[in-house]
Amino acid sequence: MMRAYDESYAGGAAVTLGDLFDYAVNDCNCDAELFYQMFITTGTADKFERGDPAYLVGKGGIEIALDILSEAAGRRNFPMPQFRQDKAPEYWAGWALAHYQWYTARSFSDIRSFFPISDIIDSYHPLHEADIAVFYEVAETRAGRDLTTNLKRRRTIAGMSQSQLARAAQVQIRSIQMYEQRNKNINAAKAITVAKLARALSCGMADLLEYGR
């Protein structure tokens, strides 16, 4: 899988998309699905997918939303953005969507076919409090795939939390988190690390490795 831009830009892209959907839906009273369609048809989605620097580190979400509404809906008068102490579900939906698009390199149009933005907004509770990897798993399940790693599957079977496994295996919890989120490839881990995890989970080393994923 070839991602369009480095992970260091993913956080900024997520904030931009969060602000974009928050402003369009909550300040401009746009229907979320209709605005998502505008996001695609104006070519804005494609610019994010290609990692256009002007959209990753240049324009802000509100500015981009104004461009979309001006082009697609012919609007010229726009309300001032309202300050919200707590981020709205629409902000989180855009934020999570951007991370997922980067992670999978899927097109926004493809994502919409199995996870409409209205459904993402509806999943705000309880997913907004969970790690973004949980959102990935939910989305991939809807897409007909399973992102659960063998390490997480074996840990769940053993009834252990990540911190419990870290103590039992004497492996840093951050390493376990990164293996389970696929931010690090467990197949490339040191043999002693995999051996300690396997021993703590009462399974074979091969049971923790990933094949054909």
C-alpha cells in the first residue's frame, strides 16, 4: 500500500478535515452527506488523497469549506465560525475520516460507499473516546476486512490488557500498542521480543506473526 504523504502530516490533515466538516455542518447548516458530495465533486477530496501541500499545510479547514461552498453551491455570504469549547461530532467525524483515508489509502468516494459521513457522525458515541485504531477496525469491518492483528487477537483470548501483557512479557507497552495498530511490523521484531510475548500469551511465536495482510 502506497500512502500519498508521510504520517507526520496526517495529524494536520485530520484537524483540517475536522474543521471543514464542523464549519460546513454546524455554522453553515449544510447537510453532512450533501457537503460530502460537494467535497468530492469539487476535486477537494482528490487533493487530500494526493497529498497536495496547499491542503495539508496551507489552507485551513474553514477556508477550504468556503471554497467548496462557493464553487458547488454558489454561496457568497457565510457566517462567522463559532467557537466551541468541546469539539462537535462533525469535527470528530472529519478528523477520523482523514486518519482512516491516510491509513488505508482508499479514496474518499470508496469510503463513502460503505461508511457514509452521517454514519461516522452517528458513531461519535462511543468511538470518539477510543484509540483511532478502534475506528479503523470498525470501518474495515464495514468494508469486509478485518484489521485485528494476531497479537491483539491472542491477547483478547488470554483476557489480558495491554498493560498486563507488557508486565508479563517485560515488553514496553508502547511497542505492544504499535504492533497492534500496525504502526510497527511484528514480523520485523526481534525474536526475543516475539518469544516473550508468545510465552506470556501461552502460544507459539508463529501465532503472533502476520501473513498475507
